Amino acid sequence: MKAAIAIFAAILAMAQPATAAPTSAKPDSATITAGRGIGRVTGLKLPRFVSLKSDNARMRVGPSTDYPVRFVYMIAGLPLELLEEWGNWRLVRDQDGSSGWMHAALLSGHRTAVVAPWLKQGANLRRTPAQNAEITALMQPGVLVKISDCSGSWCRVALQRPRLSGYVAQTKLWGVYPRETIE
């Protein structure tokens, strides 16, 4: 993880536009890794999962509008892993492993997840949190769900369309950590 952050910091340095602030004003690998565990701005745990507030959110190469846009996300509610805080900017990673900076105003603390993209068979939505419980739906990889709570092994989730709710094994979701509990 530290190696990935150092590599990302090197990429940021190479992508620095001419209009960017002086080197001492932008995060480098030493300041990025120094904040691990607790966010330097919010005081909240790092890393943690957040979701997109907007359906037109830009991920940038660096922590400023002076940096070029890396991606534009078009679906509100997508989960992102928040890795670091720098002023009003947040270093995030998406389900595909792409990292970049987003303005804090684009992010929400509401928890969402997607059915794990690496699953070939998807995930079963069950009526109760048990492996032998009735299956109410088969969710394909990438389906977006809203998380109500998680016990550490099962999450109670809701789908918007069609309106369904139930339980899914926590290991089948990207947007919640293994054995994480959410109330």
C-alpha cells in the first residue's frame, strides 16, 4: 500500500501543470503517508469508504482544479475508498483501482457498495442473513446497493430499481471492509 501511494505521488509530480502551487504547498509521498490512520482535515479514520454525491463528478490528477481531469463519474452513489485528505481535496480509489483527487463537496458519508466486480456468478440477495435463507434476487457484478447495516459477515442492503431489500454476504461487496460492522 505504501509503495502504491509513493508511486501515485511520483505520478502526481510528473503531471504537475505549470500553474500549480510551489512544491512545498502540494502533498508529496512523505506528507501523504504521514496522515495514514486519521484524516488530517476531518480527524476521521483513513482509509474509509464514502460515496459520490453527484452524477457528474470529476476525479483529477492532483488536488486542485489546476490539474487535469482523469475521469468523470456519471452515477451518484458510487462507492469510493478515501485514502487521504489534503485541504478540501480527497485522494480516492474506485472499484477498478483507479486513484485520483476529488473535491470534498462531491463526496458523502452515506455508505453504498457494488456487487464485487470480480465475481462471475454475482451475489444472492437473501431474505434473512443466513446462507440457507430464501434467495429473493441474483445481483450481477457491479450492481449498486445502499447499505443499511453490516454485522461483519452480512450486510442489509437496498436496491433502488427494482425496489428490493435483503441481505448479502459481506465478502460479495466492494464498498465495505472484511469484518467491518456498520450500524
